[in-house]
Amino acid sequence: RYRLLETIREFAREKLVDSGEEENIRTQHLTYILQLCQQAEPALRGHTQLEWYARLTQERDNIRAALGWAEKTNVEAGLWISGNLWRFWEDVDLREGETWLQKLLEKPESHHHLRARAKALYAYGIILYLAEQYAALGEVAKECLTIYRTLGDQHGEFDGLIVLARFRFATNDLTYMELEQQALILSKALGDTWKQAFALGHLGWGTMEKD
């Protein structure tokens, strides 16, 4: 990593623009960050999670630059990046995650990329729940689940059930237990032990909180 005086950085940026290569370089950079965040999502729940949290923290300026470019040129990539980082936003910076997700989800073209949009909606829903913004959470959770069911994506459907259950739990709608039971049944059908544990955790936590 190179540390540059701001004047030198600005001069280098001007030269890059003058060369006509800025778009190409920034697009390559976006592709790299997209791949990095795809690798990061499962790693953030594994035994190397501390290393990945440290790596993503070190890359925050690069992530911000990539998201800024995606917002202008490739909304689908931006949705995937911001959606895959939901655990990072959850643990490190809810406000920044909320800002990027809201910006990208508000883009009209986001509706043309349903899988990426659903992923971002799930991440946004988790953040809204933690930030206690329940008024907005309901519609976000419902859309997330609807898209995944329309796509026939059962792994995504599990996520949609969980985030909608969180909304109903937060608003004292006791049907949240039904959604969590559906999520548990689905996780067993998928043979996904991590999702089973996640669903059981939600069931146990919800029962404890309401008792």
C-alpha cells in the first residue's frame, strides 16, 4: 500500500483521467472488490472471521470507491457488494451499510437484477431491524421473501423468512414463530446445518424474550 501526499494523489488522478484509462481501471477495481466480498460473506462466519474482519476494515476505502463507481455504472455489482457485506455492516458500521444499501436499492435499475436486489434487501432488513426502524422494515422484508420465492431460490427464501420473522417479532405479531418454524423445516430439507442452527437460535431466543 502506498501512502501519498494528497497533492501527489490528485496529480496522479489527473494523469489517469488524461490517459483515458480511468473507466477501465475503476471497472477492474470494482470487479476485484466484488470478488473479494463474495469470498468474505461465508468467511465472516467461519474460523477465519477475525482475519476477514481485519482485512475488510483495511479495505474500507477501496470498498467505498468501488461502491461509488458501482452506483454510477453497475448497480448490480453494488447490490451484491453491499449485500454480501451484511455481517460486516452489522458488526462494524450499521449507518454506512444502511446508506449504501438505501442508495442502491432506490436506483430504478435495481429492479432489473432480482437476485442481487433480494440479497441487498436481506442485508438492509437486518440493518433496519438492528436500528429499530420497523416502519420501513416490513415492506423490505416482504419484498425480499417474495422475490426469493418467485425465483425458486430456497436458500434465499430461508433468509427472507428470517428477516420477516424479525419484523413480526419486533412488532409483537406472534406469527413470527410460524415463520421461524417454516425456516427450520426449509433448512432441514436443504440439509444445511448452519441454517438449522440459525433457525433454532431464533426460535429459542424468541421464546425466551416473550416469556
